[in-house]
Amino acid sequence: CPPRPGSNPRRPAMARTTRRHTSSAAAGATATLAVAAWSLFTAAASDAAAGCDRGGACPGDSEADVSELYQLRLQRDTSGSEGGVGSEGAEAAVAARKISVIDRAFADIQDDSGDRAAAGQGPIQPSPAQYIDERFKGINGIGHEWPTENKVDNTWQECGGVNWTKVAMTPKDGKLKLWAVDRMMRELNLTVCYNQTDSKYHDPTCAAVRVVISASIDMEAMFPEGPKFANASVVAWGKFPSWVFDSVSGVDYSRRLPLQAKLVNGNAVLGYGLCDMIRTVLTSSANQKFTATCGWVAGLAALSHKAPALTLKVAMRLLWAGEITPSLGPACPAIFEQQPGLIPFLDARGNWVPDFYPGGAAAVCAGNDVDCIVARGKPVNPPGLTHMWSQSLISKFMEYQYGECDPTRARAGLIYPGQSPAEKQAVTQYQGFRANALMWLCNTVIDPVGKTCALLVNPKTCQNVPYDLCVQKMATDPMPKIIGFISDIQTEFMGEAFSKGYVTHHSQTLYMLPKLIAAVANRSHASRSQELVNYVKLVATISMSTRRSFTEVMNNFKYPFYPSFTEELLNRTCSAHVALFFMDAHVLSWISAMPDQARFFKAQKMPFYGNYREDGQVKAISPGCDHGVYLEKCDFENNNFVFWTWGKSMNLTKEMLLGYPALPRKLPSGWRMPADTYNTGVVCYAVVADQITLD
């Protein structure tokens, strides 16, 4: 996923996107239409699953019958007013519905609302996050594997094929085609979730799907400003726009990219947003596209596969409130302004999408070489849930690293056509994924309660450093700029020591360390100072125990960059509940491009490196690890290890993963590894967790 090291990032300028809200009356009118549309969506699925025994529309009904049924429901939801949605009758219905929704949802909650109402202060309306948590409270369990999981799915294309304006505003002559919505429900096997006689009806994932749809219907009326992350669902690539007509303005590709459109009403993209959310989770089809966000996206895939019901809840909270968990808090503000679905791209035939984009230089891929090959013909930046998830986590990880959000820009930017290499480097420098980010991800969104996350590396890569100190250093390494900040202070005090007559390196270090610790504590952001002090102490401990300089330990003692994973480590990762790997992506590309040769290698138990030929030359060893993936399943008996990446599953063997012992690799001066440390495999390290405790 991240390209290999070797570039110097710069700070980019962040383009701002303006978002304007409608008046309450206009917002209520749009909400009424959307409520009617999604009522129809759920009612149609329920009627079909129950055998159409309540007079609902069934697959195969005539278009006229379907239209008549829809008009009846539309009239019901708009209070039957002749003036249409914008009339006083419709507005009164919306107001009554809001009160009904709140009363129904919070009937069993004991609080001080009555006292406040008696005092003339009115009832307390919950926040979107509070409302979502309450609606999901009755779901027991995190969900089970869904029948459509791991389906290669162009979610943007599927959801962009629905005319969301027709769903919301069908004229009275009846042109709404219910079969299109029903087809999607059946394709994802969601009709079982509305059939009480089906064994899956009570599955937590089914319950979560029902809550996602019904809660969103209610929230449209409760929160007319729309979802916090609405801009992530502004997409112009499909057959239809992702929004209700006239709710987005400024889609003008004669202007400089990235395009900055105005989203008038956030609820106008809710239909697309829900479609994207449900499809992405149930098909495990999250995809990093042209970005270098593989590790972040692998975390989403792991949760979608292991805990789909929980992931749908988190996705709802992220969409509406802009946060993955209340404790983590919302993403940095500039992230909410990004509109990745308006960035044009070249499809597999070399045509621009959307087709009215006038064209220009293609976007420069930010991933590694293999990422970029796999991403050809696909969008540049993923929209919807994948964008919300990865961008939120990157922004929160950077906030954790630096102590605060950048007030001037989004540290994790967008890639777009015509972008200079320097601009691309500036906006993607934080997308890369290493051991420190992998451990933070695991401790933050996989097992934040139990903290069972562990970094697994070959102990020989630690040399003579105790294993616990070794992995602690790798897992807590700060960002390069912070290491540079510490290094500058250390250099300052080493020079001061020399000027005071401390002429040996050892005496200079003893003089420097207490001053360095005090300076780091005073000069760092308050939220990070203690952790950075602990990091300095850790580096000093390793430095003293290995008799290497403080600078050498801090800069050169890092996570394994070359494959060195062992069979013992593989056994441990396979016994864990969740496992994320950092590996060489070339073997994955080869399996996709040459499946017959891959099957031959598997039958012969041959490693990839040492046997694969390219341009007549044998590829002897890996050039290094560059890709984060999720380990989906281990089958030792059949020698099959299933990994998820790029929105699909891929099968490898133990021989491909671990290879054979290889010659020593070139390392920073002074660092020596045992001769059998590295191998011809493809795995550098893994992070595992024994449970999922995200809520």
C-alpha cells in the first residue's frame, strides 16, 4: 500500500468546500419525500418476503399497479394534501411525525425530560450518535458471515444506477420501478431480513440492516441538516447523480480540480449513502483504489467480515455523527468537506468518468507499484463508507501523533488529475501504513477495551534487544517529523555537553538525557508529552543495553522491512481472532494475473520468490514489504491461507508466505542479523487481537 521510503513531503494547501443548509420548511419537505421513498423501500421488501398478503406490490406486478401503490403511500406520508409536499398539510405532517418519532424511540428512557418540559424548557432531543446507540441497543451480538460476503463489487456503480430522485419524487403517472430496488434487496439476500419465518430473520446482521434503514427514515425528519459526512456520498460517476436533483450545485468541470460543489441539503444523498454502506459491509468490498490506505481499509474489511452487525452500527454513527466511537471523537473538521466522488477518473477503456469531464492529465497513483496496476480503470479515491473510515482514522492518528488537528487543511488529502508530484506527495504522505499505525488501529477500533493487540515479528530481527522492548519500540515509533524534532533537541544538548568539557560520547549522553527528557516534556503538545517522554526513555534503555548511540537506535532500529516471518508466528496469527499482515504485494498481483501458474506452484509447494520468472530472470527475494492485508482464514490441512485485499479474497500457501531461508540483507551500518533471519517468503510482521470490543 504505501510506496517504499525515499521522498520528502511538503504541506499542501487545503481546498475548502462550502455547504449551505435549507430553511426548516424546505428541509422538512425534502425529508418527507425521502421518508416516503424509504418507507416504500422497506415496505416493498417486507411485502415480497411475506407473500404479498397485505396488498403490497410483488415482483411481477404491473407498472400501473406498482405506481398506484406508491401514490397511496406517498399521499399517506404527505397527509394527502392536494398542494403537494410543499403545502401546509405536508409540513404539519412532518412536524407531527418528528414528535411521534422522538416519543416512540425514547418512551422507555428515564431522564429529566418531563421536568424540563414542566419548566417550559421543552423535551431534550438526542444527538445523532445518541439516537443511533439507542436504536441499536436491542441487537445482541456482532453478527455473522453474510452469504454475499467477499463479493467483488463496484459499489459506486451499483448505487449510482439508482435514480434517487425518482425514489423520492415519482410523478403521478407512475414511473417508479420498484423492481430495481427489489432486485438489489434480493441480490444481497436482504429479503430474508423482512421474513419472520426465515432462520436468518433474528440474526444480528439482519436486525442491524432493519435498524439502519428504519432509523435513517426517522433521522431524516429529526435532523434536517443531514448526515455529518454527507459530502462523502456526493458522487457523479454513476448513471444517475447520487443526490436528489437540484440539491447539489457547482458541478462544473471547467474549473480547477479538486471540484468544490455545494451540497444544499445533506439528506438528499442519504439514499446513496445507505446503499453504499450496506453493500460495502455485506460484500466486504471496501477498496483503497489509487490511495495508499491499504492498512486502514484492511481494518474495515476485518470488522465487516467478523462483525457485520457491529460494523453497520459504527458506519451509521460515522455517517451521521462523523465519529467511529464517542471516545475517539469526530474526525478533523476539514475531512468533512472532501468530496471524493467528484474526482474524475479514467475507466478500463480509457474513457473519462463522468463523460462530461473535458479531460486532462491522469491522476498519479499514491500506492505501491502493484496497487497502481490493480487500481487501473477504477476511481481515484474511494467515496462513501471507505472514504469516511480511512480518512477519519488517518486524521485521528495524525491528531494523536501531533496532539491536535491541523487548522489549515486536511492532512489526508485527495488525489486528482493534473496534480503535480509535489502536491500528490503532500496530500498522501500520511496515508502510508507501518507497525505503529497498525498497532494504533488495532488498539483503537478492534480491541480498545481488552487491549489484546500484539505485534508479532521474528525475534531475530530484534538482535540482542529483549523482545518486549523490541516490539514496544516498533509499535510506538512516532512520525518522522516528531523523530526529527527529538533528534534536533538531542543534537543541541550533545553540543552543549561538549562545550562544557564532556568529551566522550558516553559522558555527553549522560549529560544530554535528562535535559532531553525535560525539553521534550515542555516543548511537546500537552496530550502527547508524557508518551514522548516514555519513548525517549525507551530509546535510551535500548541504547544503553546495546551500546549503540541514542540517535542510531531512534533512527535505525525499526520494524522488519524484509520478509522474515516464521511458521511459529504463522501458527499464532492463525489462532488469533483477528490478524492483519504487512507483506509484499507482488505475490498477490501474480495470483490475480496468473491463476494457473499460482495453482501449479501450490501443487508443487513452491515459494513465489526463487521460482517466479520475469523477463527471463528469476525473482530471487522480495524487495520489501509494502502492503497491509487482512487474514481471513487459515486451513493448514489443505495448505490454504485466505487473505483479503483490494476488495476481494486471495489464496496463498505456507510456502508462498514463508519461503526458504535467504541470504542476509543489507542493513544500516552496525546492525547485524543472524544468517537465517530472512527468507524468500512475503510476510514481514503481523498484528493480532483475541477479540473485538469496538462498540
